[in-house]
Amino acid sequence: MSIKIIQDRLNDYQCFSELEEEQAIREITQEIVLAGLSRTDFSKIAAFHGGTCLRIFYGLNRFSEDLDFMLKKSQTNFTLEPFLKNLTLELKAYGYEFEIIDRSNINTNVKKAFLKNSSLGKILMFNHIGKNGYARKIKIKIEVDQNPPQGSHFESKFFDFPFIFSTTLQDLPSLFAGKIHALLSREYTKGRDWYDFLWYTGRNILINFEFLSSALNQIGPWENKNITTDLNLCISNLKEKIMSINWEEIKNDMLPFVKKNEIKSIELWEQNLFLDQLERYSLNRL
């Protein structure tokens, strides 16, 4: 019965390519992992955030790779191990034969685990995966920041697959602040960051400046400078960033994470589009 639930969910995606099918089964697996974690005390101490959170709970229309979490309160002795043990048992109930590798380093703030699975081709009927050769393993990375920036706000939300459960996640203003931190501080440029920027600004989402200030002071070019952020600082620095980007490279980076019907929109990406979007957002927030 559990396998049928996954198969029915996959069929609902109506995938048109091997890539779309891989992204779909990864997302379904992410949802099952979240449900599995909900059977533990994980959501009492940690909150879901990042692109996959935005996709699953807020309707972002792009695929995402990782499951990112942050502790609600910093802990120097946090470990993923007990949660991973419970998760292994949960995943077996759905036919997964996951290899779970804890790659956490005792000297880093971000704890990491990788889930790798090669069993799905044996239990599911795919329309595209494996038709032209070897089917790749489904890989999912779990990251938990045990010393996150201060000032985040949280909320609880329900989800109904593979069963009804609730989880704790960052609210939208805090998520947007985290995204702005990534846009301004990341040493490399990701198309997904700018896709999310269009999503947030198009919905006129507020910015949690307390969380953004804390994040910028914690890591990046403003580290330990005691910076206090506001809308004007964000707009001026985002404008500078937009004008420095090679948009052809960013478009190509983005394409694997959207469905075919969005490709035309991605092809429109260029400097003036993002400058106009930034200006509209600024005017709406003033």
C-alpha cells in the first residue's frame, strides 16, 4: 500500500522527461523524509527553511535539492544520529533501501547527512527514468545549522503526504531575509537564488531585518561589522549585485530546476528585468 501511495503521487506529476521524473521522485522522497522526522521530536528543536521548504509549503514552482534546517536555539552538542536511525525505519516502510551517511564534522556549525537510494527502479513504474540506460541514484542532503543567526520567526504548518503531519518552519519574512543574505554573501551565483528573488518580490514579502542583520554579521563580507540593515541598504546592494551578473550563465544554471513550460520565462532573464523588479518592490515597500 505504501508503494502505491508513492506511485500515485509520481503519476500526478505528469512528467515529460527523465529529468522531470528524477526531480519529482526526489521531491516525493523529501516529503516522506519530512513526515518521518515529524514522528520524532525534531520539529521541537529545529525549523525547516530554504528552497525545498518554499517549494513544499509555500508553492514555489521550482525543484530543489536539499532539506535545510536550523535549530531554534543554538546547541554546541547537537547530533543528527538519533533522528537518522528513526528515519531509516520510516523509509523502509515505503520500500526505500536508503544508505544514510552522516557527514557531520564536529568542528563545523552545519551538520550534514546524505541519503542515497537505488531501489526505486525495482518497485516503481517509471515512464522515463532508466529507459535510455542506467538510472541514477536518488540523492538527498540534509543540513542542520546548529548555530543559526538570531532573530528568525517561526510558524507551524500541516502537510498531508504521505500522512497528515505538522512541522515547524521559518516564516516568509525570515525566509526572504535568508535569501537576501545568500544573494549578497554567496561567493558564487546560483540561478535558483534569483528565481526565488522574483518569487518573493512578486508577492511583496516583507523582510525580517533583524534576522538579515544577524546573518550578515555572522558570515559574508559584513562579518563582525555590526551592520544594521534596512530597505535602502538592501536595495542599493542588490542593485549593485544585479549589475555585476552574467545573466546568460545564470539562465543556464536555472534550467534544470524548472519544468518545460517555464523555460520561455527563464529565457527572458536579463539585467533590466531584475532592476525593474527591484524598483517595483522598493516602491511597494516605501
